Amino acid sequence: MKKSLLFNGIAEICLCVCLMLNANAAEQIDAVYIDGVKDANISLDGEWYFAFNKPDDFLSPNIEDSKIWDRVDIPHDVFQDGYLIEFDKPFAYRKEIQIPADFKGQRIELSFARVHNHAKVWVNGKYVTTHQGGFTPWDCDITDFVEAGKSAWITMEVMDLEREISFNGKHQRAVGGITGHVELRARPKTFFGFPVVSTDFDDAYNNAELKVIGSVINPNTKTKAHFRLFDPKGKEYNLLNSSVILNNQAVEFVASVKSPVKWDAEHPELYRLEIVIDGPDQQK
């Protein structure tokens, strides 16, 4: 029976990712640092324009009619804000955002923690994507729809579908809206994301195997991910073959860790994992 070692990981682009890793657990990247970019994750929470009855011209930048457009704080639940949701009836959101000048040359994306449960996205009046599923995080690439250093309008149409697989047709009450956090993100053109990390011990419970599997956006034979491991005291562990080429949509990194400090609830000894991505034509 394999046993696991708990790690606390950071990925840097210089990807820096704050992770708390358990065996065979998919981790969410909490922080990303890119050379030349002040803040790669910008919260878009807070005030958005909201139209419960979606106007015909909802893509128009004119939102001065206060009888149509209210202001709500995102994240929110439309029902809890006092609106009587009707199944399969769309409502609309608008927000003007500023694209930082230092996002130039990066892949620019919108990231949604939860939108319930059918959403369409437009940027500057141009259709971008559709997503269905009220409990899953998702993102969309808007690089081709915006310009670094200039403002942009985000427009969304959201519906609470009556027939939706996550509820299996059984609703306690209507739920709808942008119910999770929203972020504007900069990412390198080639990016090692959604790391799945396992840290299995051998049968003698002496040595461990560190395995990291990640999806690669825009694979490139000239881009590498370099892995650095630090013990609980901050001392770097010498990993053999510490880099992989990001040349496929899924990439795996495996390394042996001899006699690691073991973790338990009374002694939470955490390791730190850094993943540094570098390649041509993108910041480190």
C-alpha cells in the first residue's frame, strides 16, 4: 500500500503557485508571478451592472438607463438579492475593466469560479464563449478581443436552466448569477497549469516519489518547466533531471526524494515546490 507525503508547493513563471498538496490531488494555482507583470491575477469582484430583464441592446455600451440596469456586488446570488428567477430566462451583466499595460505579450484571460448555470461571454461586443455548469471553475481566452493599456467592456448573459444535469431535475429553489469570484489574468503563451501532484512512499515508508502531471497550454518544444523542491527548513533538495520540455498537451515530471521529513497532524512539516517556466518570446 502506497503512503503519501504532504507538500506545500509554489510554482513560478517565474511561475509562483501557492499550493497545499496531498497525494493525487489536483491543485488550484493561487498566485502566479511573471517577470515584468505587476499583478498577474486581478480581482474583478465588486460592482457590476445587472439587468434582470435583459434588454435587446444589452451589448450596447450605453447603460445609463437606471430603470434597466441595477448595480450589484459580485459574487452574488440573484435569488438572494430579491429577484424572482424564472427558469430559462436570461439576465445580463456588464462591467468596464482596464487591461494593464504590462499584460502586453501575455495571454489574457477571464477566470470564473462559478456562474450558475449557463453563461455566454462577449468582450467589446464580440462573442467569446459559452459555458454550462454552475459549480465548475472555468476561464476563457480574451487576448484577441482586448488591447493592453486600454479599457474593455465585459458583457454576460446568464440563465438558470431548469433541466441541468448537476441538479438532475430536482431544484430546492432557483439559483442564478455570477455566484463565484471573477479574475482578469495574465499568463505566458506556453503555460504549465492545473498541476496534479502525488507524493507516494515506498513500501518501507523511507523514500518517496514526487510526481507532477500538468496540462500545457500552447505546447512549445523550446519551453521548459524547471522544478525546485525545498524542505521544511527552506533548504533546497537536489532533484535529478529537474526539468521537462513542455512539448505536449500533458506533461509528467517524476523525481525521487530520499528520506523526506514526514508530515502528520501534530507535526505539519511542509515542503515547497517551485515550478519555473522559461522559453523564447515570453517572460520568465
